[in-house]
Amino acid sequence: MLCIPENYLLLPNKPSYWDVIHFDIAIVGAGITGSMVAFFLEQYAPNLKIALLDSHPTPNGATTRNAGFACFGSISEFLDDKTTHGEAYAVNLMHRRLAGLSILGDVFKNDDVGWKNYGGVELFMSETVFNQCVEMIPHVNRLLNDKSDTAFKVKVYDSIENGLSGDVKSITNQREGCIDSGLMISALHRKLKSTRFFFGCKVDGLFANGNRVRIETTHYNINAQHVIVATNGFSKSLIPELNVLPNRGQILVTSPLPSFKIHENMHYDRGYYYARQLEDKRILIGGGRHLDKTNEQTDVMETTPKIQRALEGVLRDTLLPEDVDFTVDYRWAGIMAFGENNEKEPLVGRNGNIHYIVRMGGMGVALAPITAKEWVLQFLS
Ligand SMILES: Cc1cc2nc3c(=O)[nH]c(=O)nc-3n(C[C@H](O)[C@H](O)[C@H](O)COP(=O)(O)OP(=O)(O)OC[C@H]3O[C@@H](n4cnc5c(N)ncnc54)[C@H](O)[C@@H]3O)c2cc1C
């Protein structure tokens, strides 16, 4: 007689026959980076068995909690990067972000991601910084090989007509736009045809096991020949030695303000603040983490009074006329990743069969597509 031990029947949550797949590749993190890696792997190696895991039911780091700028940087940010990291670094970063935006345009139809071709504008309250940036315009435009005259130029807004406070100085560019971040990640996941999703599955540890990797999750273990860690600000829990620090970004969204008429992505103070008017006329504003650097180096997804008050202050005291009032209808935080010395370029590498593609900085919408595509082509070569 066949005898089944009692304790076997009591074992909780065993994977089904269908779940026990030996994957070629498992990607941890289903934000824009991990999902782009899955997309390009499907494109260039359709026979691979791919798993995409995320700890949450929907990606929950930066991708769905960002501002949705499809941008490549402002002049004052370029100057800041040049001072901190050198000109070659600043130029390379700008070019790579532009290349990433071009890939984004190839992958998606505009409507699928809510793409708006509004351009960008950097707003200046300081005459000195404005003049420094204006001086740099010809140089930066040359670096951007601006033959179509769409890169940086000075623009004067009529403040009354546009619902701005006082005379704001500004530099615009036509090479950026904005997306709906929720639509973008849904569209990207819809493009994945053969990838197997494991959502709500937190990876607790990765263990090399011969030429395969055992992936221990909150549910059950999966194994794959190669694992790609694409967990951005949460990566240290899986690979502690990486030069990646979580950096919290906070955002608020106002009640609708129809008198405000600036549609471009707004950048302010070296990119430390950013704002845009949403389709229903609300203003989204984010940033300010430089005001509380130490406390904002965290992966705790909470808003704080200090930063939220600063964001409201920029709106009330700088951007909007005094008589315009609003309520704050949404407040949230997301987690970005930078290096220990504020490095903003992606960190890509491997320990054996455990690969990592992390540290997308504050412009992952542009950097993730190019970093993922290049990684896939290199991996398959
Ligand atoms: C407030 C804010 C505003 C921003 N605004 C912009 C902007 O306007 N334009 C722009 O280009 N960029 C912006 N960024 C940056 C951009 O969003 C990020 O660079 C980009 O989304 C990073 O994507 P990612 O896929 O690498 O990481 P994430 O989107 O963080 O994805 C990582 C995923 O890993 C999952 N995960 C983590 N740990 C585990 C684990 N142990 N097991 C399983 N899954 C795990 C998380 O749930 C998450 O879904 C902003 C970021 C923030 C926070």
C-alpha cells in the first residue's frame, strides 16, 4: 500500500507542477529597468525562459511613483554635474539620456504612454545663475549637435497671461516631453509575451548553486541560470557591497489651477525641484531632498513635513501669484538610487551568474531603456 507521510501533506504552499520551471533568466524588480530587460531579451532571444519577479502586486519603487518627465537635464544641472564630476561625465550623461528617450520613442506609441510633446523649461529666480546658464547655452547646444534649433534657448513668459508670479527668467528646450508613468509600465508589461510574472514575491536571498542561482522568495524558491538584479534603491539587501544608496523623492499634487498656463516640464534649482501641470490642470511638484540629505537617504516610503512644506513653499512663494490658493490633494514618496558620491550613472556588473543593473538616478525614464538594451545586446553577444 502507498503510504504518504502525514507531515508531507501538511507542508504549506508548495509550488505546483506548472510553477517548477527551470528558468534561463530571472529578473528581480519589475520597474522600468527590469521590465525593459525582459522586453529586449524577448526581442533578441525569443526562446529564453524568463521570469520577472517583484515584491509588490505592482512595481513599487520609483517607476510608478515618479513625475513622468521624459527628460535629459537642464543647463544648471549640467553645470552642477560638470563641477562635481567633470565635463566629460556631464556630456556623456546627457547624450545617454537623449539616446534613451529615442529608444523609448521606438518602443512605444505615443498614446500608449500618454506622451505629450510639451518640451521643458528651466525657471530662474536668481539673475546671477540665469546669466551663468545663458552664457553656457551656445556651448551646450554645440555639445548636443543642435542642428534643428530645438535645444536650449531663452524664452520670456508673460507672467500675468501664464499665471506665474512676477517676472520669471527661463530657458526652454523642445527635446523633452512627459508621460503617464502608470500607462507606461502597463504598456511595457503588455508587450511581454513569454515572460512569466511572479508579482507579490519578495526575493530574500540569491545563492549561487553550481552554474545556476537559487532565488529564495517569500513564497517558494525558483532557480535560474542567470539572475538580473534590477531593484534600484533596494539593491543593497540583495548585494550589500554595491555602491548604491536609496534616496527618497517626495511629490505633491494640488487641486486644479486652470489659471496656470505653463505646459512644459518645469525644472528649478539645478533639477532639485521639478513641476508639471497635469492634464486635469493640477500642478505636480517634487524634489527638495537636498534640504534634508541625510534623512532622505532612506528606502522608507513616507512623506515628511519638512520636504512637503518646502514643496508647498516653492509653489506659494515662488511660482504662483500671491492671490492663488490651492489645496494639496495627493502626497507621496518614491525611492531613487544614487551612488555614495551622488553618482547618477547606472551601475552595471556581475558576480558570477548574478548580474546587476541598478542606480538609475533621477532620470531613469531616459536611462533605463538604453542601459537595458545595451546590457541585453552585450549579454547575448
Ligand atoms: C519622486 C520621484 C520622482 C521621479 N521623477 C522622475 C522623472 O520625472 N523622470 C525620470 O526620468 N525619472 C524620475 N525619477 C527616477 C525614476 O523613476 C527611476 O530612475 C526609475 O523609475 C528607476 O527604475 P527601476 O526599474 O530601476 O527601479 P524601481 O522603479 O524602483 O523598481 C525596482 C523594483 O524592485 C522591486 N523590489 C525591490 N526589492 C525587491 C526584492 N527584494 N524582491 C523583489 N522585488 C523587489 C520594487 O518593488 C520595485 O518595483 C523619479 C523618482 C522618484 C522617486
